[in-house]
Amino acid sequence: HKIIQPKFSITANEINRTKTIISIANASCGYEKMLLNSLQFNLHAAERVAICGNNGCGKTTFIKAILNDPQVKKLGEWYVPNHDAIG
């Protein structure tokens, strides 16, 4: 039998670590009632973040707001990528 030797390479572009990926300022989000107020959040390329908190404090609502979930109401300045671009 024949042995197949794959020959390919994947190269990553240099990351611009100063590029802003998410920028949220003077913002609020929630449903009928705003759950999170006075939000200030910035995330730059190559940064990682962990979102921690008690049950029901708004962690999932915040992520849904970043993903532009139509059920979540947002106020303020939200610069977030298209949800198809988030991986």
C-alpha cells in the first residue's frame, strides 16, 4: 500500500496587538429592564478575558449583547464585530 505524505503549511499573519476588537463605552444592556449599566469594556487583538460572577448577574446577557442577540436591548456605544467573525 502507498503512504501519503501531506505537504502543506499554515502561516499566521502577524497580529496587530493594538487593534481594537471590541469597544463598549457608556453602555447598558438587558431585556425589559437593563441588567448591566455604566459598562466600559475594551478588548484588543491577542488579549483574552474571563467573565466571572454570581448566577444571574448578567454574564450571559453581556455575551449575547456582544453577539448582537436581537432579544437583548443595548444603549450606549457598542463597537463589536459581526457575530460570524467571532471564533
